[in-house]
Amino acid sequence: MRQTGYRTENNDHNYRPDIDGLRAVAVVLVVAFHAFPSLVSGGFIGVDVFFVISGYLITGIILSGVRSFDFSLAGFYARRARRILPALAVVLAGVLAIGWWQLLPAAYRSLGLHTLAGALFFPNLLSWSEVGYFDAAAEAKPLLHLWSLGVEEQFYLVWPLLLVVLNRRPKRLIASLALITVVSFLYSCYATAHQPPAGFYSPLSRLWELGLGGILAAANLRARNRSFVSLFGLALIVGSAIFLKKTDPFPGALALIPVTGTALVIVFGSKLLSHKSAVSIGLISYPLYLWHWPLLSFASIAGLTSVPAKVAIVAASFVLAALTTVLVERPVRFGRIRKSGVAVSTAAMIVVVAGSALIWRSGGAPWRHPDVIRPVLATMLYDPASNARVFKCWLSATSPFEDFSPECGIGATLIWGDSHAGRLYAGLKRDGIDVAQFVRDGCVPSLGSDNEACAQSNAAILRKIAELKPKKVILFAAWMTYNDYGTGDLRNSGLAATLVDLKKIVDDVVVLGPTPLWSPDLPTEVYRSWRSSGALPDRLPPTPIAYRKVDEALAAVSLAAHVRFISAFDALCNEDGCLTHTSKSRAELLSWDYGHLTTAGAGFVAALLKLD
């Protein structure tokens, strides 16, 4: 998050140390949330505090310049460039340098794209586009936190022009800003409830928070000698950080609590937040925000997740933030190179953009690794949607049954299951043979699914099977990842009843047992084995799960329902481990992630188990 309104930008007589103190509260909450989420479960609201502060300060700067006939867009963006680019360029370059040594090509390619997005100020839009079943975990994205910077920069593209236009009718300025803010808030509530990714990442959903800060500045709302009101506002902020959880629908209406608290602190001021200790943290809050998450993310990727490790990383973040402020920010903004600060900062960012684009377009700089391992690492870039009829016959868990395409029911063999069944389809669909397919993310093929949306969809699928009457139905899933199945106790799973109903409709019903799972993924496991042994392995031990116990439970239920059970684990694994590849080259891997089959892997499994 960025801070604006330092003494030289806000004029000395307008400088408010309590605003810097408020920044300190915001950044400390965010850092604490990222490092110790169990202690500060709602610390993410620090970002919303920053939004209100930014809207307040920038609106004040713009209106002051406009009303004194001393405002120019060129000057405004020059100040923003000196403020934003130096620290951002340093952090982005540092992240790319760390990634060069730590990340494998797929992750490094993703980092290159996110670095490019951060440098060009659209990281929120990129993160929004990546939301989905196969999206990487937040901890594996060192630049995920830059989404908020993207929201602010998109705000700054529009807000100055809007204020210049609206200020032509000063009497209507507040009303116009209020209308924009209310509309944005209503959209935020709607999107949070119905389109959560849009509610979180869209600048339109966050505009009201910046807009409220802008209203406070435009109305010049200030009150004094009301410290108890300011303390109440601070309590709303801290209380939100303590009691809110990341599973709560946010931003939406819940964001009113910390946003209102921030507005109260801004209006009534705070002597407490004017203390030197708070101000000193506030003055480094921008580089602190930039540094802390990449360091925590890289540490998590490296397995350094203990409390002492996180404390050390947070401490290092403070040190790097202070050094960045003294050695990078101040010389560019206030020092000898201030006049050339825009050019220097822009040049540095151009270098970052070029480097990140090269890393992204090259597939994560694979030339860092020897030729023999590159095909294995390239598997990490596998397209999970390839040959799988995604969005047609492979739907999300929440999509209605009506979204299945009519072509999904064509074929004498029908596959029913979760995303792993979606990948198995690619192997079954070969030699021009039609295969029917009804799969959706995270839905075990059973009427007893504890997910209501899945249960409703599965009931509709069973009715569709009764209508289609295929010759064969294959049920497949990552069985052990669901409740009951992983324990081997299927009494409450609903699978037995499902198989009985299926057998009444279809003569040949096959329950396919689980394929091996890998941690974190098969290409990484093969890479690690190659690094340690110097040879590509034929077999490796999979993630330690009671596969045989799951197989035995599935076999017993299948036998009772008079349907066939096939153990994929027995076919792929022995005492030496599980097969990693489909050919003698050992580079054509069975899985591209923790367990979803590649197209070649799916064909290999289908042929091995005679699933035609």
C-alpha cells in the first residue's frame, strides 16, 4: 500500500502526523495478518484503511491545486511517479532475483507475469482472472498483495480528471462524490454476495472506500477535542481486525466497520497516533507493505513456516523497509536526484518490465536447468483444460446442471466424477470414440455428497443417466480427499445407494479407485529425485495416504452392489513406488500437478486398466 501526503507534498502547515500513525496501524494489521493469521484473523482490513487515507489525501492535494489554479496532470503524475516507482522497482527486481534461485520454471513464469502486472498496475485484474479451481495458493504468489496497489493506481487514473470536471460546479461537488460513493458501495455489496472475486478485486467495488476519503477532504471535515470519538474509530478498526475472518463476505457491508472507523479518526484526529513511534512506522509503511509479503511467501515455499522464522522475516521486512526509505525513496523524492527522479524511476521500471516479460514469455527461464530435466519441468505448465471439454461437460461445483452441454450425453461410455474424472476423460476419448461426460470440480460422484450443490447436481446426473441408458458408467474421483472416503468408512457416504440405483439402469458400472497423489506435485518430486540421484526415476513413493484402505472400502461397496471395482493403485504402484511416466523417456509424466492426469497419463491409465 502506498502512502501519500508527506510534508513536501501536503505542505508543512497541512501535515498531520496522526495520518502517518494511522498508516502504521493499517500496515501493522496487514503484516500481522499475513504472518500470524490465527492471531489477527481480520488484519486484511488494513488495506481498506489505506484506501480511505489515500482517497482523503489525494483529493485534498488535487482540490487544493485546482482551487489555487496550480494543478496540472503532468505535475500530479510526476509526483506519483517519484512516490510510487522507486521502491516498487527495487522490490520487484528483488523478487525476480530471489525467484531466479528458488523457483522452478512454472512458478517463475507466473512470477514474471505477476511482476509485469505489478509494474504496469493491473495486478488486481490479473489476480481476478486467475481465480478458479486450479489457481495457486496465496502463499505461492509472492506478489499477490500488489492487487491493492493496482486498485489505487486505477483510481488515480480517473479521480483527478473527475475532480477537475466536478469542481466546475463546486456546490454540487459533494453531492456528486456522494452519489458515486453510494453507487460503488451498493455494487460492492452485490458483487461480494454474488460474484466474490469481483467484489474483492474490482476497482469499482473498492471505489467507495477511496471516495469516502475524498468526501471528507472535499467537505474539509475536521473536528477537535473529541478524542473519545477518535478512540472509538480506532476501536472499530482494531475490533474488525480481531473479530473478522477471511471467510466472512468482504468487502461489502462488513467493510463499513473499519472504513467508518478510519473516517472518524481522520475527522477527529488522534494524539495517540501522533506519537513518534507510530509516525516512524507510518513513514516506512509503503516499502514495508511491499517487502513483507514476498519474504513471507518465499519462506513458505521454502518450508520456513515456524513462528521464529516468521518473526525473523517480519523483522527483516522492517529493516528492508527502512533501508528502502533512506536509500531509495528520499533521494528520489527529496534529494539531489529529485529533478531527474521521474526519468530514473521510469527507466528502472522499464528494465523491470522488460525482464519480467522475458521471464514470462520464455516459460520461466527454463535455460537455467539442464536439457534432460526441462521436459519434466515443462509439464508444470500443462493446460488442465486441454482435451477435457471444460465449461461444457466439466463445470464448477456451483454451476447449475443445465449448464452441461447437450454433447455431454453422447457416448456409450459415460464418466461421472470430479476434476480428476475430467482429466481421465481426455484419455478415454481417443480413436474417435464418443464418451459421455458429467464432471464438476470438487464433487464426489455420490448422492450422499455433503456439498448441497454437488448433491443436487449428482441427483440430476443420475436422472440423466436413466434417460441416456449408456452401456457403461465409470465413477472416478480423488476419493480420499472427501469426508468418509479417506477414512475408509463409507457407511454414511451415500455411495452404496448410488451404485444400487445405477445398477438398475446400467449393466456395466465401474468404480475406479484412486490414482496416486503427490506432494507438492509430480514434476517437483521427479525434479528433486533427479537432483539427488542424477537420473530420472521410474517410480517414486506417493503422498502417504492409506490407498489400500480406501481401495478395500470401495471394493466392498462395489461388491455389495454387484458392480466392478478396479484398483488404479495396484496397477500403477508396487513396493518400489508408483509409476511417474508413460514412456521410456521418463519425461512424459502421468500427472502435471498433485494428481490430475495429463492427457498422455489418462490414456496410459485407461489402456492399462482396459477402461474402453
